[in-house]
Amino acid sequence: MIHPPPSPLADRSDDSLHVQRWASTSRLMAVAGLAAAVAACGGGGGDEAAPPPAPPPVSPAPLPPAPAPAPGAQVYGDLRNATLGVGAPLNGAIPFPAGNAWNADISTLPVDPNSDNLIASIGLTRGLFPDFGAGLWEGAPIGIPYVVVAGTQPRVAVQFTDYGDESDPGPYPIPPNAPIEGGPGSAGDRHVIVIDRDNNRLYETGNSYPQADGSWRASGGAVFHLNSNNVRPTAQPRWTSADAAGLPIFPGLVRYDEASQGPGGIRHALRFTVSQTRRAYVPPATHWASSNTSPNLPPMGMRVRLKASYVIPAGFSAETRAILTALKTHGMMVADNGSNWYLSGAPDERWNNDRLKSELRQVLGRDFEVVRMDGLVTP
């Protein structure tokens, strides 16, 4: 069993608490009172009356299935062969085209000149922590769940309570029983992630609550085009998403169907959190979530990679070696305020929690370096 820290707020600065985009004050107070919860960027809102019933949804006709890929082959930007269901395998599909920033090989890019200070601010002697796993923690699956639906999935209305002006309007193809991060009773981020495989679209919402009429209420939502480098055509600079950095969440998750293939099985960047961030962001991020302007704090979207000199132990599990190989080749991006060096992933009953935790904790902050930050956006 993976044991999160005593409180998701335990190692956050006042600035990071002040800027949690997805939290309401009442829910932050509720989260702070939990004895042991997984670190997250904020909380959900309180119960509200359901919105008026939405008009009957219109479901687009599904596209014909794509040709089946060869066993073990990767297909970029086409998810039509993904399996349907909660936590379903993508069968070799990788979101976004091969040349997208999420899929880029950054192993030989220059190191940022301020790398040492930036890494030190996150923690030189603290190890990686898998914020995902098998089984339950406090009654909920460990990690950020997702569901793959067909193009025929009915669209339903989504009422945005906080960030409607930075959200993509509905309707969204969210099933009434879509998995919610932290479970139905969660006071955390309550992310809902839906992949429409036939239309290559990704729908993500935060602080998500199902309503009696089949609609949903959420703080905000974003729609990403998985078959394009223009990943969110509607997005404007400084817009948030269901993630504080304005990034999509799903492409950065560690998933068992990829990690189980061993080194080379994960061919994209990953997502992680830090306790203090800077009031700045680096593309592909579009949003900051801090009032601190110190150049020694990581901006949202900052990418780190495992140093080439780090030797991945041969005795580590195939899953851990896959993760560490990806961190050398594609790195991981700062996506949210949370606990330092927390690596995001999807729940799966096949994870070996004890081994995953014991192996990753041996990979320390000093084993990483910051990739040069080109295009940094500041106030």
C-alpha cells in the first residue's frame, strides 16, 4: 500500500495555498482536516442545487475504426483502437502527434543555467513518490482515473461554477458513472477525465459533481485535440485547465499498460507536482499558480529529466525501469502545486505498491536536472 503524507497541505507555502485555482475556501478547510490524504492542488465545492435539465444530447456518428496496429507498435495522435472502459489500455496509441512537446526526446537538450537552484528548491535528497497504485486509500483508488468512451457516448450539459470564462463549453460526453478522482465522496480535486476515442478528443474537468438529471457541475473544463499539435484551439494565454499549469492531465499519467512493457514502453513526458512554484510558466503550459516571483522556484511547465549519468538499477521492476527510462528520454513537467517529487499516474490493480514505492524513493532530486527553459512567460 502506498501511504500518502499526513496532509496534502503539509508542505505548501502560503503562496501555493493562496493560488489553488480549483479550490473553494470551504473545501480547502475540509481537506486540511483529513488525517492522511493524497497531495493535490485543491478541493471541490459544496453541494449545490442541480442545474435545469439540459436539452436532449446529440451524439455524433462514430468514425470507422482505424487499421489495427502491429503488436507492440506505437501510433501517435490516433486513439481509435483504444479499448473502451475505465482505465482501459490504449493499445499502443499515444496522444498528440509524434512531434508534439509531450512526445519529444529531450535527452540531449541543453541544461538550464539555473538548474541547480531550481532542483534544490524542490529537494535534493527527497526521492520520487508514486502518487498512484493498486487497491484503495481511504476508500478510493490511488491515482487519477480515466474512462475511454465511444463517439456515440451521449453528450451532457456541464455547469461551470468558477472558471467558465476559461473553459470550453459543453456538452461533454461524460458518462453518469464516470470515475472521479478520490471517489464520489472526495473533498480533493475530483478530476474527471474522458477520452472520446473515435473523435480523438480529451475532456477534463475539475471539482466534478454528477447531477440528478445526468448533467455535471464542475469548476471548469477543457477539451484537447489528441490528433493535433494545436492541442486546445480555444485556449488563450494565461488560461487554466483542469490542471493549474493549463496542461492536459491524461498525457502525463503513468499507466500500467505502458509501464509493464519495460524500458521504452512509455514514450511521452510525465506529470509531477512541487510544493512551491513561481509566478511564470513555460510552454506548453499556459498558466501560473503562484504570487512568488523568485527565479529560483520552478515555473509551471518546467521540465526536468533524469541525468544521463544516472544508472538505472537492473534489479528494479520492469515498471520502474520503464518510468525511469521515460524520465531520461522525455522528462516530466511541473503541472500543479502539491507535494514535492510526486509523480502522477492512473490506478490499476496490477501495480505492486510496495516495490514501486521502495524503488522510486531511491531516485533523488539530485539525480535530476532542468531542461533549458525557452519561451518563459512572466508577468
